[in-house]
Amino acid sequence: VLFVFLGNVRAALITADVIPLAMIGSISCMVKTFVSAIFLSLGALDFGLIGEGAVIIVVNCIRLLSVSQKEIGATLPL
């Protein structure tokens, strides 16, 4: 689905990696501080916002790369 909307394999893979990495980070912090896993369900909305934020950042990076391509008159590897 990300590939269809973004149109770029690398961008889709980067965006798809954000949520699992955020989960690993939050679970490791919860284990380290002895916080109950019940709070992870409260953070589910935050993981959605993290994923959406990643999509916005990747789309902006693709836009900036295309502007740079037009300015220098060459194609940048995507």
C-alpha cells in the first residue's frame, strides 16, 4: 500500500520500518524502567502518528530531491 501511494520502493521500505523500530525502542525502555505492558495499548495512537509523520517526511524528501534534480539538470539515484 505504501508503494502504491509513494511510488518509490525505498521510500516505502523506510516508512514501513518506522513503526517496528518505534515499538522496539518503546518496549526496551518499558522493560528497562519496569513499566507495565498495559501502557503500550495507550500508546497505539502515538504509533499511528509516528507512521503518518514518517510518510510526511519521506514525501517531503522525495519532493526536495526532485527539485534538486531539476536545478542541476541530472538525475539523482533514488
